[in-house]
Amino acid sequence: MAAVVLSEAEKLYIVHGVQEDLRVDGRSCEDYRCAEVETDVVSNTSGSARVKLGHTDILVGVKAEMGTPKLEKPDEGYLEFFVDCSANATPEFEGRGGEELGTEIANTLYRVFSSESSVDLKSLCINPREHCWVLYVDVLLLECGGNLFDAISIAVKAALFNTRIPKVRVLEDEEGSKEIELSDDPYDCIRLNVDNVPCIVTLSKIGYRHVVDATLQEEACCLASLLISVTSKGALTSMKKVGKGSLDPESIFEMMETGKRVGKSLHVALQKILDEEESLGPSRQKVGFLG
């Protein structure tokens, strides 16, 4: 992750501000920066989204491809995550610098989506044990300006909401061999229900308090953070501590409560944007990937 070097005076300024519930950019401890969300930005995908949160810029593409169900879950499709840390995002990603972070993010996404209820994987099954849809979720980090995990989770949820999977008919001939016929009507498609897809809320402990949506400068003052994934109903589905510092039980409890509260309002705001974009249909003006 991009490292920011701050002097002791700058760190003190940030920490004291957080104690007073007033951050450097004027936000309170529980405020997110303004997020820009745009869906359907990459043409050759089944679904895509781009999210800009402050100086963090994330692009997610989802491709639906036919595959074979996993042996242990013969009547379900599945998701595969791949994270690419662009060398343009921060100089530290040059060479192999971004690989470790990419793996960490992908593993976190697998953990978040391992909950049975997050995506209805049974709806991705075409033929038990034979054919299913595999959703390849590609995450590209274009710019890192703090709070990567939250921005990525918002972009993944938006891209899954935008995903359209062709309808399939399974035709069986007299000998029992099956043939699969894909609908070529772009409007004859399956949509994913993303109501239970969680968003990640990262709570960063700075001094005695914690903040959401930390900037790079605030991350430099933070010894430990808690990543929690929250559903739109405020249910906690996974939790992970990051950073070298320790967190006492009371702090963890307070951070979980903040995470649930903030997570619920984050889902409401995101769903409102997605529904507004959807209602505009083909007439909406696209900023586009290079906009």
C-alpha cells in the first residue's frame, strides 16, 4: 500500500483532530468521502463498475463463463476473484510490489463471499454436476488514495448488480445427450440478487478513537484497523484485524457497532445510486472508463 511519511507534528495534528471528531478534511469520524459510482463502463464484460472514493480509483469487471460445478457443490456456480494492482496506482506496485497486496485483497474477497447467503450460487447452476456459470470478478486498482478495501467492495457489489447472464436452455435428444442453447436476446438474461452482498467497512484506530474511510495520511497514523463485512440489514458476516498494533475488547466492540451502523447507511446510499442509474436505461450519459 502507498506509504506516506509524516512528521511527528503532522501525526499529532491528525490524532488531536480525530479526538475532537474533526478530521483534516472537515469530516467527522463516521463520515465517508464523496464516492462516485458508475456501472456498465467496460463493453466486453457481463457487468462492470468504476468507483472513485477520494483519490482511490477502482475498476471491476465481471465475466460470466460456462464451467463445471465443483465436486463438493454439484448444484452451484461459483465466483473467482483476480486483483491487479496497476503500477500506475503507486510506485510501490512496480515489479512484484503489487502481487502481495493483490493476493491479500483476493483472499479477503473470498472470505467475504464465502457466506452462503451473499450470492445465490444455486441460481448459477445450469445442469447439476455438468454445467454452471462461473463469475470471474476482475478488480483493477487504478489509484490508491486510502481505504482500498471499502472502495473495492462497493465496486464489486455495483458490478455484480450490473451483471447480466444469458438465459440457457438445456435440450436433450433421444439418446440422452444434452445440448446447451444460449439465448442471443440481450434482454433475455438472468440478474443477480445483490441484496445480501456485504460491503466492507474499515475502521481505523487513531489515538483513542476510530474513523471510517481513512485517507493515506490517516492510515499513516493508524496502528491497527478492523475490516468488517456488513450486509444491508446490518449483519456482520466476517471480521479481520490488520496492522501491527493491538485492539482491546472494548475498542473492538465499539468498532463493530460503528461498522454495522455505517455499513447500513452505506448500502442504502449505494442502492439509491444503482437504482437511479438503472432507471435512466440506455439514455443515461456515460462518463466512461477514460472519462
